Amino acid sequence: MSSLVATILAVSFPLGIAAGLAAIGMGMLASKAVEGVARQPDATGDINRMLLLALAFIESLVIYVLAISLVLLFANPFIKLIGG
């Protein structure tokens, strides 16, 4: 296996897993927020504020994985270890 193929595999799998799990988490979070608003309509502002904060935290984790993946793809520090 060439070093380019190994690098692409090392970059793509964590990014796909992070994006997929973040999407699942965001969907669950949104459904619970809608349930909370349905149960207590007067708490809509607080629920929306907490929902947006939690969604931003989840999305930031995916952006961190993307940043690490781009570093591994374009400035791979491990390229000498895998024989490239």
C-alpha cells in the first residue's frame, strides 16, 4: 500500500465517522428540543438558546476532525514512518 493511499484512508474514515455521528447527535438533539417546546411552550427561548449552543459544540468537534484530517493529508508528519 502506498503512502498516499494510507494517508487518504487515514483521513477519510475518521472524518466520515465524525460527520455521521454528529448528524445523528444533532438529529436527536433537535427532536428533544422540539419535545421540550411542545411540553413547555413558555420555555421556548431558553430551549432554543441551549439548542444552538449544543449544536455549535457538536459542529466544532467535526471541524476539529476536519482540521486534523487536512493536516494529515497535506502536511503529513508520519510520511517517513510509513515509507513514503
